[in-house]
Amino acid sequence: MSTKSLGRVLTSPGGHWVGDGFPVRSLFNYMEHAQELSPFLLLDYGGPAEFPPTSERLGVGPHPHRGFETVTIVFDGEVEHRDSSGAGGRIGPGDVQWMTAGRGVVHEEFHGREFARRGGPFEMAQLWVNLPRKDKLTAPRYQEIHAAQIPSVEHGGARVRVIAGELDGARGPALTFSPLDVWDLRVERAGSLELPSPDGHTAALVVLSGEVRIGAATVREAQVARFERRGAGLRVEASAGAHLLFLGGQPLDEPVVGRGPFVMNTEAEIWQAIADFQAGRMGALS
Ligand code: MN
């Protein structure tokens, strides 16, 4: 079987702020790309940005989620989180927070207090992963994954941290509801990079910095190469020093209806989510 060919290159329409702490570029979103990137719904790339020291709390105050998971990967700086299930924590460079909103949480996301006080470079990504219909109302779950728990493998000129899924026998620590891969790649040697991806699976290579070439196409910073599902594995030419995220997985093949922080399967379920949130049934921050 031949390798997957390039489907298309997604380019962020521009940047915006999430609260007053997170200057992000949305590299894809569920309004436009939910089916082609299933099970992935959204990717916000935050920074890189330099924050001066402050005694303010920068970030985003209490807001709900239902029906999916938010995955926060910190590359530089610190993110603090607290939610209505009682979970919370602070993650720093290399750490990942994998939060299952399931039937609903209310949470807040801020810069870490220590980081805010001293200021400095800030860079992160937040990925939204859809839940299969049968798991959308599962109990909320919080996985705090520290850098030291994430296996790292040398793979074809790149150092790859396996956050979820499996590469070259290294298994990522994240528990997921459908088969998927999230890998954080730093290209150490320019040249050909081949990644495994089963026939039929979604496969996307996110370029955070540097560039990759795929045939005649060049994919640059803050762009996403979305591959065709047909074919096994993919091959790109990567520049030295490139920072990439690989997202792969079995498509859910279910309807996606989203409104702001809620992503369900039907319009009626969205109205229910809004009603449940307004009635306090997703809890509150103490
Ligand atoms: Mn949130």
C-alpha cells in the first residue's frame, strides 16, 4: 500500500486572545474541520510570547465544557487550572494536562503564579479531542502528565515524545476513549521523516516552527498538513530544528454539533448542555 498523500494545508486566519493570558492562533476548529480531522476538534497554538513580570492573574476565568477533552501541552511558561470536579494543578515545560470534560465541568485556566511573578517566554498548545457518542456524558477525569512520564524515542532524525498512542514500542501515558496518537516532535537532523499511520486513520502534521515539504508543498509555522486517510504512513522532508505535532487517530464517524464550549452530536443535546450549565448542574468552582 502506498503512503498517505497530502490532502490540504490549513492556515490560521489570524490570532486572538483567550481571556487576557493566552494569545493564540486557532490552527483548526470544529466549525470547519470536525469531520476531516476527527477525532480532533480544535487546536489553539498559544504564543510564543514574552510576558513581563506581573502580580495580575492572567488567563481565563470560570467557563464550562461538555462532550470532549481538552489537552493542554506546555512548551514554555506555566499554566494553572482548577475545576468543579475538585481537580486542579500547575503544569510547566514539557507537561501535559489531559482533561476529560465528559458530562460537564466548570474550570478556570491561568498562568502559574510563580511564572507570572517572574515573567518570561510562554508557549503552549491546547487540543480538543472529541469523545465518542457513548462516552460524551462520562464522568469528568483529570490526567496530569509530567514530562518525566512521557517516553521519548529517536525516530528518523527526530526526537519524538509520545504523549498518546504508540511509536516504535514506546507507549504514551494518556488514557484515551478512542485509538489516537499525539506526538511532540523536534527535528534534529534535516531530511526525510517517515511516520507510521494506519490506513483509514486521520493523520495531520502541525508545524509549530520550522517547515516541512511534502512534494511541491511547503508547510510553515502555524500551518497544518492534513493527509488523506487512504494509505499507510506518511513521508515529509523536515527542516532541522522544526517543532511539529503529529495528530493521528481512528475517525469517530459521528455527527458533530458544537456551540462554544459544548460539542455534542445533536442540536437538542446542545440546548440541554446550556440548560444544565445555567442550572448549575456542571458544578461550580469553590
Ligand atoms: Mn477551558
